[in-house]
Amino acid sequence: MTIRELLTLMPSQAVEDGELCAYALLGMSLLVCRLEGEVRVFENRCPVDGASLDSGRLAGAILHCPKHQGSWDLRSGRPVTGQDNQALRRFDVFEHDGSIQIVTG
Ligand code: FES
């Protein structure tokens, strides 16, 4: 059986639309972004070679990795170009009572 836990990350207003930020939680580095009003949270690690994605370039919904320019669509976490079809690890996200929360486990 897998135990899933709901964890509060930060206040909702801490992430503005079109912004990327890194957040450390329980030994994990997370990439938090808001696109078209909706918050998304991914592991802050490129699946190709481990670069921290918070220093990447965001163009609309497309995130370009700072190391080798791989790119992912942050609406889904799916790769846009190549990357051996490796998607970003995505967390389930909720906004509740003015806070951003994720599900782990
Ligand atoms: S480390 Fe991200 S594309 Fe190479």
C-alpha cells in the first residue's frame, strides 16, 4: 500500500502567472509555476541529465532546459522535442484556503 500525503508548499500569491520558482521540501527540489492561472508542480530536475529546471527559460507554456535546450510543455509535462520521450515528474496540485498543496507518495 502506498501512503499519500497532502503537503502545503506556499501561499497561492507567491507564484505569479508565467513565473517559475524552486521550492525545497523533504529533500526534494520542486519546480512551481503558474500558467493561465493554474499552478503546476514538477520535480525540479531535467529527466535527460539532471539540470535544475528553475533556471530554464519559459516561453509561454514551453520550458527550455538551461543545459541542453530540451523542451517540455508545462501544461502536461510532456516533451516537445526529443528527450527520448521522457516526461517531467508531475505532482497533483490543489489550491485551498490561499495555499498551494501537493500530493506526495
Ligand atoms: S539536462 Fe536538460 S536537456 Fe540535457
